[in-house]
Amino acid sequence: MTKALLDRILRLLVASTIILVIGFSLITESIAQDAKPAEPAAAEEKPTADFTVSALSAYIWRGQQQTRDSMVIQPSATVGYKGFTANLWGNLDTNPYSTTDASYSSTWTETDLTLSYSRAFGPVTAGLGYIYYALNAPNAGAADPLDSQELFVSLAGNVLLTPTLTIYKEIDHYHQTYFLFGVSHTFELTKMIGLKLAGSLSYLLSDDASTYPKYDDNALPTTDKFNNFHDGVISATLPITPWKYVTIAPTVSWVFPLSDDAKNEMKGRSKNLNEYNYFYGGINLSFAF
């Protein structure tokens, strides 16, 4: 066997070995990829809807008493998709009071429309929105108040207690800014029953003494603007989910003033003998899917 022939045979053996190694590697990689479970496709985000009806012993809004000695029914409908949310909410006073003998034309006192958008940025969720308050007279014989409009922004921490700061700015008739800071946590008691505890503090900054004045110690409005801490709220809710889409939630709340100015104002705006502490409760029935 000549040296040239031997060199040719060696080259063929080396080339064949290289081809076999490459081919075996490709086949092995292909088998491994076929054996590897496919990664699950990202779940498609679907629209959500929530329909809730609340029956409560009072209607208290930002420390202001809106009803007197009557139960309220508050239906609410919410739809959401990709961070966008629309909510329609209303208040029905089952037994409106009257300061005179005037008959009450309607028990429906308020309809609110809220449009909002929120998005998570790591550990923080930011949101913004718009609220339209369509208001009817709160008591028989009274004139309908002017409707209200607000813009709001919010920041929520995706951590324990979910601390949330929301700032509401009136842009229509009632010139004020309302700062609200809240925390909440839900404890899982059983797979069907939870316990949600929540608390909030607020600050009210008025731009107009005619719509949001400071009140004196006699609970009478002054010519000064309100500028102080306002109302605090502590609440406890017991959400019970007997079926997948249904939640029944008994709830209780305590509303109280955070300053003497707030105490005077809440007394002045109260509908029931200068009250300024409110303890009320009821039940919420929700269908969510």
C-alpha cells in the first residue's frame, strides 16, 4: 500500500468520523427537543365583569352622612379588559326623610359613572380615571344639587397590606382635592370564607369656601376654606364564596373625624342631630366572572 493511498484512506476515515459525530449530535438534539415538554402558551387575557348589590344601613360618603334612619340599596356593574375599567353605580334610599311635609319625588338619589385605566410597573400599580356624579335631592323638598366631576390618580404597592394613595380632584362645581390613603389585607379562614380588614385616612384641601368651607365649633360654615385631615374609616368584611362566581359578604364600617375641623364639618353636614361618628353595616352580593 502506497503512502498516497494510505493518506487518502486516513482522510476518508477522519471525514467520515466527523460526519458521523455531527450527524449523531443533530439527531440527539432533535430527540431531546421532541422529548422536552412544550412551554405553555401565555393565557389570553379575557374581559371581566362584576355585578354587585349592597344593602346597607346608611350611606356615608367621605365622612358626610347622605341618609337618615333608612336602609340603602346600591347596585353596581363593572366591566374590565386589559387594564381598562368602566363602572356604573347607584344609590336607592328606601325611606327618604323630609324636614317638612313635602312629598319625596324619587328615592333614587345618585348615579355615578367611573372610567379608569391601571397598569403594573414591577411592585407598583399606577392608575388614573374619571368620575361623573349625577346627583338628586338627598331629602324631600330640597333642590337637586349640581352634578360633580372628578379626575383621580392612584399608586398601589403590590406588597403586604397593599398600601394605596389616591388623589381626587374636582373639576366642576365643588372645588376641592381629596387625598385618600388606605391599606387592606384578606385572611383566608377556609377555602370558602375570608376576612378582609381595611383602613383609610384622608385629607381635604378646599379651593372654594362656598362649597367646602371650614366649620366653626357650633357646626356652622365660615368664610374660610377647609384645609385639614378629614375622615378615617375602619371596616371588616367576611367574603363567603359558596359557588365559583358568587360571593356573599357581610360588612361593617366605622367612620370618624381625624381633626376638630373635620368633626365640626361632619356635624354641620350630618342629616341626623349633629352626628359625626358613624357605625353602619350590611351585606354585599356579587356575581363576578
